[in-house]
Amino acid sequence: MNSMQATADSSARPALMRHFLGLMGKTLFIALVLAFFVIPVLWLVFAPFDAHPSLTIKAPQFTFHNFEVLFQTPGAIASLGNSIILALGTMILVLVLGALASYALSRVKIPGRDILLYTLLLLSSIITGTAAMVPTFLLMVKLGLIDSQLGVILILGSGIMPTVIFILKDFMDSIPKSYEESARIYGAKPLRILWDVGVPLARPGLATIAVWAVVQVWGNFLVPYILLQTPSRTPAAVVIYTFYTEGGQPNLALISAFSLLFSIPVIAMYFFVNTRYGFRFYGGIKS
Amino acid sequence: MSEIDADAAASQKLRKSERVKRKGNRTSEDGDSAGLGKGRAAAFVAPAMLLIAIFLVFPALWTLYLGLTNYRLTGFAATHPRFVGIDNYVNALTDSRFLNSLGLTLLFVLGSAVIGQSVLGFAIAWMMTRVRKGVKSVVEFFVLLAWIVPSSVSTFLWLALLDRNNGTLNTLFGTGTTAWLLQFPMQSIIVFNTWVGTAFSMLLFSSALGAVPPTQLESSKIAGAGAWAQLRDVIFPHIRSHVLTNTILITLWTFNTFTPYLLTAGGPDHRSEILPVYIYRLALSEGSLGQGSAVSLIMILINLVIALVYLRILREKKS
């Protein structure tokens, strides 16, 4: 409508020009943004199916051979299994403990609750895996949990627990209390009420947290890198750095196929959550 | 006397019943609908707190002590660590390698988070308010993808992009055999981290922009405001608090990220050795656990300052 008005008066030409330049600028900007974000990813799309993958992005000589090699490589598929163990282990740990804690914090005003919640928020943001790597390493050595997957699960779980309690408490707060009250009238004990009433009602929150925890652990490199030594226990995020050819060069056929296999689960989960619940919780989903 | 006694007893009873009533009221106001009671509630909270205390808080406190010793990973000082007071801190603050690392970290945070991620994120979010929905979802998908891909994979993507001999960038720009990661290590990890993290700023700003009243935009347009004036006078006042939140969060994350290690390992010659990488190399590669802990504590203190500023702003926003 603006441009129509513009053509009507004498300043038609500069206005049209400005409109044209604006459109050009917009298109150029979008093209540059897309180029910046798409070009690095192309390698992940082409190289896994290329008979002779190199670091250059090129139209592949199509093959599934790289995946065959990958399945025969000792430790490759097992490392994905390790990633699953770590991710599910951490997920179960934070879901169970986080649900119990956030439910109680939501329903009962324990003295100092608000301070506790603020302190937790503070702790989770200042004590990070990188800032606490030295004492974490030593603690695990002393506890005999070095080189153990349980140790990695405990460290990762404690690191994300404050955030889990925060988000879950919000969900728990929004559950109507009348259901619990009637369950209580029928004589149900608190744990029973949490399991039979609270958990089903908080399912969207719990699902969100579950996916979030899995994504966090799946991509984590530093903690397993520091705490695990035995190759057969190491997750995919670390194992990917061990794929070298006999000549000491990175084995690109293996790495590219493995990268794709390793990335697909988290990408799928993200978009599942996005379409189902929206990205309303993106605040802490990846740090 | 008995009269007084009876009186006292009666009033006590009354007070007691009042107290019971008040207590009852408070419980229902609290919404203790499952009848947990304080004791059981504490028992529900305890396991999570115990986990946090042992594996998150204790290591942080231990850093305090370790930073005051000459503890080493191997050798004599590994079995017989000695208390050295604030020597480690004096060493750190006078060590050119630490100061270099601190400076690089500031540059990294400023370049990739404060400027790179928030400016690019805002620019994209703003542009996406003026394009068709199809274009919007395509752009957002790819920006988001960079954020989602696990860091081990995204660093490989960038190694492939920046490689000296077969890298895509050299092929595209015809820049011969430029070894980007060796010649421009800081620039490389700054651009890389911008690529990874822009999605968060984009998402945050796009929801913030959605809350700017369209009527104000319209009237500023009618008043003849250009894009820049509109941005400054109409949009920015509305999203100021989002800008602050975004800046502080991405500053914290960028400050603590270890991922650049996978690209440059801090090299060449310490030229991209940001603090997390410096601590890793100092403590676990070179074995100076005590010195590394001292640097860790300095890092935690810097985190604390950033987080406190954040909490302060949050509280101001609430009130």
C-alpha cells in the first residue's frame, strides 16, 4: 500500500528505488546467513555417502560402504551403546530424584525454600564442568569411581539437577491440587499420590526434562573425556576422536558416517519436542 | 488461686486451638494437598540435595583448599602435597600465560557472544519478522541445526571447512592453502562459537520482538521514522530486559565452553588458550593440580559475579 501511494506522487522514483534496494539488501542478508549456517553442515550430508570422502564438500560417488566399515569397526557401535547407557542412566537419576524434590518443594513450604531455590540456580550456573574439572577428577579417584560409567552419570546428573528441579517445580506448581486432596481422602499415602496422581499429570514436564537430560549428556565431551579411560566404556562423543587411519590421518570415511549416526537421534528428539511442546523451555536446553 | 489457674488453663487451651486452626489454615494455603508434612517433604528433597552436595558443591569447596597446595598429578607432591598459601594465586596473577589466557577469554566472550551471537541473532530475528513464513522456517531450521549437532560433530564439520589442503573455505574463496586454524586461531574459534550459539539469541529475540505492540510500530512508521530510528526509539526500549538476560546467559556459557579445545587445543603456541582450555592443560596434561585449582577458583569467582548481576536484574524485573 505504501508503494502504491508513493507512485501517485512526484517522489515515485526514489521511493521505488528505496524499496528495490531494501529488497536487495534483505535477500542478500538472508543468502549470507543461509550460506554461513548451511555450508559447514553440507559435509555431514555428503561425506558419509561418498566412496572417497575428503574434507572437501563435493557431490558424492554414492555408496553405503562407509556404514558397512563402521559396523565392522570394533568399538564404534558399542560406543553408541555407551552413550545410550550414560544418557538413560542420567535421565533416570535426575527424573526420579528431581520429581521427588520438586514435588515436595512445590507442595510444602520448607523453611528457607526460596533461598534454597535461588542458591541452586546460582550454583548450577557458576560451578560448571570446566571450572570444577580438577576437584571432580580427584573426587572420583578417591571414591574409586574413576573410569566408571556410574561416576560419569553421578557427575553429569548432579550438574543438571538444579535446573531439573527448577523446571519441574514450575510444572508441579501448575498441577491442580484437588486431585491429590481427593486421593488423600481415600487414604492414599504421599508416595502413592505422587506416583498415581502427580506423575501422570506432570507428564509433559517430565517428558521435556527427559529429552533435555538426554540431549545434554549425549553431546557432553569433557566429563567422559576426563573420567573414562577404558575404550570399551567410552561414549561416542569421545570415541569419534580415535578414528585414525594407519597413516595417522583422520579416517574420514569412518568419522563422517559415524557423525551422521551420532547426530540423528538428538536432531530427531529436538524436532519431536519442538513440534509437540514448542521451544518454550529453550532457556537451558544446551549450554 | 484456682480461679487464676483455671483461667490460665482456659486461655492456654484457647490459644492452642487458635494455633491449631491457624496451622491448619496455613497448610491448606501452602497447598500441601498430599499431606506430606514438613518431615516427609524434607525426606523427598534430601536425595537430590545429597547428590548436589557431594558431586557439585563439595568439588567447588575442595577447589578452595586445593588451590592453596602444591598438589600434583604425579611424583612426590602427589603423595605429599604441601600447603603453600596464596602462592598459586600470586603465581597466576603474575604469570604471563594466565594473563594471556584471561585476555583471550575476554576477547572470545566479547567477539563471539556479546557481538557475534547477540548481534547476528537479533539481526536474524528482526529480519524474520519481515519475510514470508516459509523463508522464516527454513532459516530458523538451519540456525537451530548448528546449535543442536553434538559438539564433537560440529568441530569436525569446522575442521573440514577450515582444512588447509582440502578445506571448503579455501576452495570457495580461492585462498590457496591458508591454514586458518594455525594462522588465525582466535578468529576461527570466535566465528565457530558464533555459528554454534546464535540460535539461542535468535529464539530469545524473536519471542521478544513478538511482544512489541504493532500499533507503536505503525505509528512510528506514519510519523516517518526510518528503520534505524524505529529500532532505537520503539523496539529497543521494549526488549531492553531481554537484551540483558540474553547477554548474561550467553556470556556465562561462552566463558565456560570447552569445545574450542577440539578445534585448536589452545594452540598454536597458546594463541587460542582460553581459560577452560588453560585449566585443562595446566592441571590434567601438565599435572599441576594445585595451580590449576587456583585458576579454577578465579574462574568460579568470575562466574559468580556474572550470575549475581543476573539475579539482581531478575529481581528488579520482578518487583
